[in-house]
Amino acid sequence: MKVMNITNIEAFFKVIDLCQGKVELVTNEGDRLNLKSKLSQYVALANVFSDGKIDELELIAYEQEDVNRLINFMYNGL
């Protein structure tokens, strides 16, 4: 799934932390980084945005409940 225009980075990470299953960030090179890892969050996203906003990310969530949680965040910011 692609997520776009994330302006509240802190809330985004809180949603990731609430996910029960694995959530991966797919890099432009096709690598997958586990976003449940704080180190991966900092390393991966330090390269993705520099202006306090994430324009676009490709994520893979393995649990339907987590997919729904991420979709809800994108639509409602919750």
C-alpha cells in the first residue's frame, strides 16, 4: 500500500507501534525494512524526508487489522 502526504510523523509512528503484525517499508531499491524497529524507523525515514513531511511511502502490512488501522490513519489522522 502507498501512503502519502504524512505531515504528523509522530502520530504515524504511534499507529505503526499499535500494529500487531509486521509492517515493512519498501525502499526504492526493493529492500524491505521492518518499521516496528525504532532503529529502522530512524534510519529509513531520515533519508525519506527532510522538510518534516513524508510525500510517499510504500508499506506492506501483513495483518488485515493493521491495514485497516493504516487506512484509517490516512483518511482520518487517527
